[in-house]
Amino acid sequence: MKNAIHYTITPVDPAAHLFGITLTVESPDPAGQRFLLPAWIPGSYMIREFARNIVRIQAMGDGKPLALTKLDKHSWQAEPCDGPLQLHYEVYAWDLSVRAAHLDQTHGFFNGTSVFLRVEGQERLPHVVDIRNAEGEYFRSWRVATALRELKAKRYGFGTYVADDYDELIDHPVEMGNFELATFRAHGVPHDIVITGQVPNLDMARLAADLKQVCEAQIALFEPRTKKAPIKRYVFMTLAVGDGYGGLEHRASTALICSRADLPVQGVKEMSEGYRTYLGLCSHEYFHTWNVKRIKPAAFAPYDLQNEVYTPLLWLFEGFTSYYDDLMLVRSGLIGEQDYLKLLSKAINGVLRGSGRTKQSVAESSFDAWTKYYRQDENAPNAIVSYYAKGSLVGLALDLTIRQETRGKRTLDDIMRALWQRYGREFHEGAGEGRGVTEAEVYALFDEIAGVKLKRFFDRYVRGTDDLPLQKLLAPLGIDYADDRKDGKPSLGIRTSREGSDCKVANVYEGGAAHRAGVSGGDLLVAVDGLRVTTSNLDTLLSRYRPGDAVMLHVFRRDELLAFEAQLGTGDVPKVSLTAEEKPVAAARQRALWLS
């Protein structure tokens, strides 16, 4: 293809985890072409310095080496040449996550932000990429999964793919290897499911049927009349591992990691907790097809991938997506009402657990994602609040508030549709990037569509740090909100993790027994009253005591053995449970309208 930027990417050495890339620029800048690699990837708000994984790079022009000057940590400039200009470079790919690139003898995966240098000034040209296989008999059976458009390639095959511009190129991750594949149609649009990794007796038919229900429910939410999806094809790419969890949204696909035990098993009809969690993850990333990939903050239109970009609105784009992910499971009929209320209870307890919610608002949490949420330390629960977790509860509280204030005439669904109609549709109807939505426009749209003045709500619960009035809002729906923390088990007020065979104190919750005694995050808890502690037996040891009892704790801090006397607590552990009542009938009917 003429007048295009051309890439070739090859797994040149899977054992060394190296991708080889050739980049060809037909008409380089006569003053010296600059090249840049993104410093972060949309959806993961942390500077990741992807350029640090480039292990060698050289420039060629007219068949001769060209001088290539490194300008800063992620940009280079080639000496002037008439063209064409070629860069040859290798990228080390050993990040087993959804954010970067990974390559070994079992599979290859990459996001474009990790491997494709940007040609400054030519980002709007078509970008063509030739995806090649590794050499050797072992790799002969490998296939390719991506939502990129095929140019000279069969679907799932190695060959040439094309994107309209650089932004589209880097928003289509690629999986290569041996994988399980299934396809279903959601309101006429083909959706592929790709599972990489060994998963015995995987029930792909059930997974396809379940995801079809979720996808159709979400399409209908945003386009209830036309049922028109904003994509022509969608790909769910999952890497199944022994223990893992994560997802990252893209405009026509998502990259996921899960534990293989979470995937459905042939012949097993019951829905395990792990499978429900996996479906919730798929639902979350699919909802992003609208909410953040097309409806997006003004600060992200367009993305500046070389620098941190701040917005106070992630509570809306991530938090509301977290509200709808499980809600779509119950609305599509995959889980029952009580299962959904259990998930809500867990979310509420998670937010109430940390005192950081009293110090940081979700608007502040959104703005500080770069420096706080994505760089959490042992004190995080006492200093920050999650714009995901509390943001989901903000979505719940707003939905119920609007429903009750308007007697069911308006809901949060109406708000999401209005955001889509005004700020999202243009992204897939040929109007270019769009301008995104500002914070002021968000608040104004809520008031307009709901027909309710919501400034006080936003002041208290979004810009402020008040706890949401969920008990009051759930009561008219016949949902009992009970907090049984006073009757709970004895607690040290810590979260632990395994470090080798040791029990590490990951977090010490402010005001809890361990905090009052002097235990710190990072300490290794070795004994309670002289009995050895492991991550698996701590709860059993504590079950021999009652709240208020004193215990002697021995910990290693660095290489020093310390002893602390702690008085066990219980009221510091939230134990909210939600239960639906069948009566009164009017309340049950309102609950059904919300969940159906």
C-alpha cells in the first residue's frame, strides 16, 4: 500500500523473548525523522516507559546505515535522507500482563504501544503491519488473533493487516499461538472468543452462549431501538494461567488474563464463583466499548501518550463500568438476584474497609490515579479510595436516587444513553476523534436528563468523602441492609500475603488491633502467642480467641525480631449483607424493574 507507514513484526527469538520489528517510512521528514514510543497505554494510568524494552535499534537509508540520535527516554531522530528510511529494532517481551508484550515458546502477545514506534507527523497515514510467524516446525501450527482488518491475510492467519492511522493500530492487540476459538453473533455482529493456555475440558459452547447474552444486553442498553453495535467485529482474547486476573479494554477487543480454574468445565452446569468473576471481567471490558473508548473525558481526546494526562472523571468511566459489569450479568439472566446482592455486599465491604475513603474523594482519586492508585503501597487502604470500587457504588446510588426522585421515569441508563448519543456516536460514524466530555458537561447532563438537581449529591459523594446512603436508598426496593460487624470474628485488622513460606503483613488498617499494637506493613508475622503463623492458619489460630482478648505477636521487621501485645478487635471489619424481601409487593416490583 502506497502512502502508508509499514511495519513487519516477527518473533525472532521466542526463547529470548524478542520481537524483531522493521519500520519503513517512504517519505521521511527532510529535516530528520523523529520516532517515539508511547510511555503509557490507555486504560492503565501509569507511566510504564515501554521504550526501556528496546534492546537494539538502527536506521538505514538507501541501503546504508544512518545516524540515529536518542533525544530522550522514548524518542529518536534519524539523520536526513531522501527515503525510504528503515528502522530495525528488537523489543524484549517478558511482561505477562495485558498491558505490554509477552513472548515465549507457548505464545506471543503484544499491544502496539509496546512495539510500534510512532512516526512523528505521519500519524494520520494508513498503517500497515505484516505479522510473521517464528521459524521452526514447533511454531507451524500457530495462528493469529486480532481485531485488525486483514489486508493480505486470512482471518486468524499470519500476513498483512491494516489500520487507518496510528491510533487505530495501537488499539488492536495481537495474540499468536495455539488457542481455542469460538464465534457467536450478538445482534448480528460476530464476536470471537480466543483462549490461550492449557484448559482441560473447556466448555467453549457455554462460554459463547453466556457472553452472547451479556453483549446483547449491553448493545440494547445503549441502542434500545436499533440494537446497533459500534463495532463490526469484536474479539475476547484470554490467556489462561495458573493464577491470574486482569483485563484491558480496546476499541474492538479486550485482552484478559484469568486462572484456568475460572473457565467453565464441560458437563458442569453450576456457575462457580471463579466463572462468575470471569464473566464479570468480560462484561466490564465490553462495557468500555462505549464508556471510555468512545465516550471519553475531554482530556483523552486525543490521547497524549508521552505524558501523564489528568482527569477527575475516572469515577464515571471506570466506576460506572464497574457498576454495570455485574448488573449486566443479572439483567441478562446469567446470575440470580441474591447472587447479585452478594456481589454488591462484597463491593460495599471493600469500600468501607479502608479509612482512605474519608480522606480522598473519588474525583481526587481519579485525578491522582497516576501517582496514587497505580502506585499503591502498604498504606494505601488508609490513604486512598478506589475510583473503581467507590465509583461503582456512586453509580448504584445515583441510579437509585434518580429512580426514586422521578418515580421510575428516569434511570442511570438514560444518562448513559445520552452520553453515548452526544459524545460517543461520532467516534464510529465518521466524525473523527470527537472532543470528549468535560467535567462541567457531565454534571449538567445529569441534571438535564434526570430532571433532578444533583449538585448536593456530587458535592457530598463525588467531590466530597461522605459515605453513600445505600441503606436508605435500598430500603424502598425491599432490600435489607445489615451490618453485623459487632458480632464478627476476632480480628487483627490486617491483610496478609504469602512471601515464600512466610506470612507477610501487606496492609495494616488504621484503628485496628495491629495498628494499635504497633505492627507495620511489610512485617513478617511469625507467631501468635508462641504458635507459628502461616497465611493458611492465621484465621484458625485467631478463632480460638474472642474479641477483646490480648495476644502476643512476634514479627520480623527486616532482620529484627519484635514482640507486640495486641487486643483483638472486631468492629473494624465491615460485614454488610444485603437480602431481598418478597414483601411488600410494590418494593419487589421496583426491584425487578431495576434488575430486569
